[in-house]
Amino acid sequence: MVMKASSFSENRSFGCLERERARGRSGCPSASLDSSHDSLRGLPSSGHPTLMVALLLLLLLLLLLLPPPVQPQLEDACKWGVVLNKYSTLGEGREKFFSKEPIYAVNEFFHKLEDSPVDPKELYPGFPYFLKINLTCPIPNSAAFVRSSHFKGLVPIVLVTFYSLVNFRNWRAERLQIELKGAPFQTRKICRDEDVCIPSWYAPMPMKNGSIMMEVEISSNNQGEIIRNSRYMINMNGYLKEEKDTLIFTLGSVVRAMTHRDFINAPSRPMWATVNHAPVLILGGIPEEKMILISDSSFIDFSLVELNIDSCWLGSLQCPQDKFTASIFDTISTESILFIRQNQLVYYFTGNYSHVSQKAVGNWVQVLKKLCIKRLCPVEIPSNGSEYVLAVAGGKEEGFFHLGTITDGTVIFRQLPVSSSICESLRDPKCRLHWVVYQIEKENFLLLVESYKDRQQTFNVVQYTLVPKDYPEDSVHLIYKIPRFIPKRVSASFVMLLGMEEYTDYPLVPRGLFYNPFSHLLFIWGNAILQSFDNKNYIYLSGFPKESSIKYMASSYKSQVVCVTENEEIWILFEGSFNVYRLYPSDGWNIVFSFAQMQSSNLFSTNETSVSLFYDNIGLQQLIYLINKKGKGRLVKRRVPVNKILVYEMLTHTSYDIRKEGTVHTLSYNNLCPFEKLKMTQLPNPQKYTRVERYRAMPPLVSSNFGFHSKISLAIYQGLVYHLLWLHAKYDKPYADPVHDPTWRWWKDKKHNKDFYFYKASNFHTTYGVHIDMKDYEKLYDLKANDRLPEVIYLDKGTIYTFSVYIVSRETSSKYTFLSKNRHLRLSQILADPMCVSGRVKEHALVSRNAMLFEVSIQDKRQCFNQSISGHNLKKSAFTLKVIGSAGKCFIRTRYGFRMQAHTMIPLLIGCPPGKRLAFDITLTLQHNKKINKRYFDCVYPDPEMPCFLFSDPFSPFFLVQDMVTGESGSFNGRR
């Protein structure tokens, strides 16, 4: 008897059938074998029951020996979704994040709360929006599955991260998170006939002063079904206005739907924006249309908008144009302003944001008038509280560029060089300026210049340094002459350009520059890739083919750099290594595409056009235009599975060996990864180094059937979260409380009654059936490390960050060891600023485990800092940790997919970190002055938070140095 392989799919993690789990059942019946088949697929029928039993036993034995799958199959198809709802329309539709005003109607419910820890005399407003969290599963009868998940105890945990603002002079530099819990709620308008509707979970959508970008991460509470995490961006859209109860765009109008001609046969283009500071992204390139794509959700949803600008063409002999086009190019998004270029004209539009003093004028503003602008170049990392944009001039202004500085919503452009053009400084009247990058900390500009001296075309890297206004000459220096031809490839994956290497006859044509301000790596890209650590000495990456030409680059600024060529090839490289990998087209991509077709994925199609590639906070994303079999097109965003493609690509090139030991032949596959296992250990608690403040706010307990909340309990939850963040903002004051915690004053007079409140709630004698547990609203100071390095590390004077790396070797042969050490396992550190940061790696050979233990430390050397306010003017740096020969070759499979190991770049920020303050110690000052003066005269009208002191008495103030992140507080002794 043999079971039909096609009748069901088995989930070995839970030992039950997928079709049974789809019905929402918690148990799984025993499966009976189908006696109508007497042979397995692929095996001939023998007709002998004994042989079949032996084969079945052998098959079962092999299945038992297989490792269990990493993740369940059904739950991985389910995902969390989130939309915004207003309180008045909970459960209905979706809203744009537009309104900023608090809702004071929530306060009326708190006035009626009796026997509750909250003070009814205080004001408890609410936020304008709720997060509606849905669980979607592409399976039959998904409603039953969602209901059963709720009754099994599944609850979404919501972590909201507030992104800081660029202008730290007007707004406090801080990193803030709040952890919420979804409250189940039923919308009776949708399903009146059912006893239990399909539940959704709701949580307040928190805001804080000046916040315009929030990241929402949704995870499960590990009860019931296991659902993978989801992340979304909830951003304020300042380019909308309300007109007749409808939101419309202020920068243009939505005139029609998207069509095939908007994307087909149009080349992909870069999406430039200030990293982690641009709430709205835009993208041009619509053929012969003054239209842009605009999105406030990182292109989960978007609109096609026609701009209200004048399409004037001022082409002339002084500003030649190949042809006139209405298309919008070189779009750049910043925190509060959008920039576009149409032909030689540059415009910007200011959004309606409350955190900037410059108010929106409601129309596009043309800048650099009467100038010929041929290109905009982005500066994606802000600095000094400002953002920057570069405009490259052409025509009669060839050799000049313009630096645009955006501060507090104000745009100021400055022409550079000041006195004479780059061409005049180089004494080459026919030179052409192609690209500019800005090294902000050094106040240097690196320029890609094409020269025609001596009737010979050459490309050079030129450095221009900002000089004082009274300086007589511009500081222009030629720092590198780019080779005219492609170097000959040798056995290695790179060629050091020392002047002694051999060259081919193929011309090297660079087209642009890219600079990472953290790692200080400079890339010259075109039909070759050159990289440099010091802008003067270069390495040629020979893995990139000279027949292809790069048209733009995109970076994660965390080691990954992706290159897109003219024929839409996608290449990737990892900073700190010299290998270049092709993602598309490739065998790995073909396998990913085939699997997607087999799973009927709606994110892949045989007829698709790439629109743009860009990085967001999740990873590499691709904006793609898909056309289905019916000829209907749609624009979607999909994540490029970089690690999966590299794994499949590596498998297609895996070799094998056949070893003979006596008469036995053994087949073994060669793994390109030099180790078998890698684990980060002894990681310190992260908050001291990441500077993230975190609060926790759980929904109030309700005494209702099935555990569902009401609109009143959700309104109370909204008010509690608002009050918690209000206490956080109020705690930013120049004097210290007796207890170093923002929530201390909230509950200090009610904690002794907590047992009474619980008694009332347990006997169902509470107003609205709601119980508020005081311990559910707190600030967290002791977050634990999760065996992964943090995304960013702050280093202050002498700060040391230490951890260990445990690596198990794959090889056991003596030829790989020397003095009991695995010679092929070498861990290295790459420091971007060795003058500022020191690194140390100490190795221990664990012979009995065939492993190595590396103790790693990173320490600030007290050399690169200045006197500055907490969180201001931090120096950007980075360190790269890698196992030699592992980049792009070592991966671990998690339930969220493949993750690359042993090659990590961590940005470093050096200086006084955010979250520290110097506060006046009222308590100790008051005690000391009472002791030395033997008396005390308070204010005429006493204020418990701010006492008075008699002017004629000796006064000795005391101060505290307080850490808002870790909760540490100590006396200030006049020095750090």
C-alpha cells in the first residue's frame, strides 16, 4: 500500500497535513494509505509485497534521517498587513497619513474612569489614526484559519521606530521606539450574520513632535501559528491637501491611469533620495510626459501625477540640447523638498511639513534660472543638520557646478568654483564635467572630468576644496589620471593599478562616481569598476565585463552596492571584497523565476520591464512593470532575493570529488564556504551602543466574550500611548527628577493601590470593562542582544565594543592546520578610520571541536571628537568584519530566507552620542543648601518641581550626567 504523493503535502514540523491545517484544525487525523496503488512514482512495480514493504521501510528510514524543515509551509504563505484607519471609521477603508492634530474626544472616556490608576483631572488626547493589522493567507477558507489563530492566542506585536530629523539644531537628536500590542476588534458592519467575524487587530499609530517617518515592524507573539515578520513605512505626506473631504496632490494632478507606453521600452532609472529621511519618493522618466511616480510608502502604493510646471525650452548655441522632451529626469527626494530636472531647467517643490519654518508656497519654484543644467547629482547622506544637492552645468557654463544646501526648508544654491571654471584651472577649454560627489567632512568635491589635451581623450579625477571667500584662488588639484584602456585580467579577481600592469586595446570609458561617507570607498564606474580607499590609489575589479556599461549605482551604505547596466543587467559587489556577481541574467535568477512560476506568484511574469532598483530599510527593491497573459499591466515593487540568487548560482557551479578508500568510492561535493558554522557570542546589551530608547505600552485588559475589544477600550489605549509619549517629551528638561525615569510621576501616587484595582477588575466591576495595569506602560533599559551585530554603533571617548565569533571548520585534514590552528579560517577587520578607531582580533584554537574562537574588540582612540551637543556633528566611519574568502559564498537558512554570513559592515558614529544630558540635581542641591545654611526659604508660591533659593544665602548647585537610554545617572564632577 502506497500513499498518493499528489493528494496532500506533509508538514513535518507539525506532523499533520496542510489541507487539515487550512481548515483551522488543531489536531490532525491519521492518514490512511491508498491501496489502489502498489508502486512508487519512478519505481517499477515488482508484484512482490515483501519487496514493497522493504522499500517503504527504507524510504521511511531515509525520511527520518532527513533534518526537519526550517519553517512551516502554510504559515510562511501568510503575512501581516497594515493600513491606517480613523477612529470614526474603524475597520473601513484606508487612510493617508496626512492629519497631525490630536483627537481630544478621547479624553471624555478618561473622565468617567473610576477606581483606575489614571488621574481623571489630566488631559488624555489621542492620535488621529489607528493601525489596522490584518492576517492574510492565500488559501481556501482563510477566514477560518484567521479565526482559529486568534483563539489559539496569536497576537501581533508592533514595534514603531521613529526616524530622526535632519536638522538636529531645532529638534532633539534621539533614536526612539515604542512596542505596542495589537488589540483584536470586530467590525460588525462587515459581517453582521456571523457570531465571530474575521478579526483584525488594532493599535494606536503613535506620533511625536516633528516625526514624519515611522517604521512599523509586525511580529507574532509565538503563540498559535508562526507568522513571519513584516515591515512597513508609515510616512507623512506633505504634498497633499484636503479639498471637499478629498485628499488631492498640491504639486500636480492625477489625470489618467498608467498605460503600457509609460514603461515599455523605457530604460530603468535611479531613485535618488536622502537615506532614511525622505518620507515621499518620486521617480520620473515617463516618456514624453511631464509626469512622475510618487509614493509615501516606499512604493507599496503610489500615484502617477502630472506636474503643474511650464515646459519651456531655452535651448540655444550657449545651451545646446539634443532634443526637446517633456519627460522629467534626475528626480531627488529630500526630507521636505522634491527636486526635478526637465531638459536644462531645475525646479523644486516644498512640502507642507510642520517641522520646518519655511512654509510651502503651493507651486514649483524654478532655480538656477538662465543657466544650462545638464545633470543633477545626489548627496544621499545628510550632514551638519543639512541636506545637499549638486547641479552640473553645461553649455557656456561648462566646468562649473552648483551646490544646493537645504536647511529647515530653505534652499540656497552656490556656484563653484568661485573664481574660474574647472576647465580654466586645468587649462583645457574643451574639458567636460560629467559627475560630482561631495565629501562633506573634508569639504572636498571629487569631479569626473573628460579632457581633450593634445588631441587625446582622457578622464581624470579632480579634487576641488572649498576655500574662504577672501581666498584669492580656487583649490583645484588633479589627483588621479584614469587609464585610457581596460587592464588585462590576471588570475585574481582584481588588478592593482600601480603603473606596471598590462592593458588591453579596449577603451575605458567612465561615466560616474560613487562615494560612501562611512567606509570612505570611492568607486569610478562605467564599462569598468575602479575602487579606492584614499582617492589616489585604485584597484580594478576584473570580474565586471568590459562589454557592459553601468548607467547608475545604488548602495545600502552597509557594504552592498548594486550596478545597473545599459542593457538592464544587475550586478552586485560587497565593499571590502573584490568579487563582482551578476544577479540578472544568471542561472540563480532563472531558478528563482522558475520557482515563482511554479508557485503562481503574482510578482513575476514572462513579460516584465524593470523601472528602477533602489535600497530601502528592508533591502534591495525593484520597481517592475508586469504584463499578464491577458495583456493587462500593473506596476509592483518586489524585493530582489539577493542571497537566494547567490545561493542558487553557487549551487550551479558546485564541483564534486570521488574519493577511493580501498574498494569503496565516496562522492563528496565541494562547498565554497570555508567554514561549517559561524555564531556571534558574548554580545553586550545593545542599547548602550545603538542609543535606542524603547517604551512598552500594552492594551488595557478587557472583560468581554472571546477577548475582543470595544471602540471605547481602543480609545483608552490610544490615550494611554499618547500620554506615555507626552511624558517622554516632557522629560527633556534641564533639571532631574528624584527618580531617573519619565514614567515615574505617572504612577508614583497610585502604585500602592494596584491590588485593589486588580480586585475590582477580576470581579468585573470596572468602568467600560477595562483594567489598566500600570506595569504595562514603562521604559525598557535592559534589551538583550539577539546573536547579531547591531545596525549601527555609537562610540564615545574610549568606548569599547567587544564580542566573540565562534567558527567551526569544515576541513579536518592536516594540510589545513598548522600548530593546531585552521589556517584557512582567518577573521579580518577593515577600519575606515584607523586614526580614530582601533581594532583587535585575538584567536583561540579549539582543537577538540575543530573550531576557532575569535575575540573581537573595537575601541575609540579619543582622537576624533569635538566639543558638541549630544548627538550633534558625529563623525561617520565604519568597520568591516569578514572571514577571508567568504563574501558571497557563505549563507545560513533562516525561516525568513537565506542570510549571508561572515561579511558585515557596521557604520560607526563617533562623538557625544544622543540620549545623554547634563541635568540640575534639585534634590541633592536642596539637601546640601539646607545643611550648610541651617534654613530654607521656598518660593512664595511653591512649585514642587522647581524650588527657590534665597539670594543672600551661599548657593552650591549640583549636576547629574544622565543617560536617557540605559537609565544610568551619576554626579558631574566638572569633567567627563
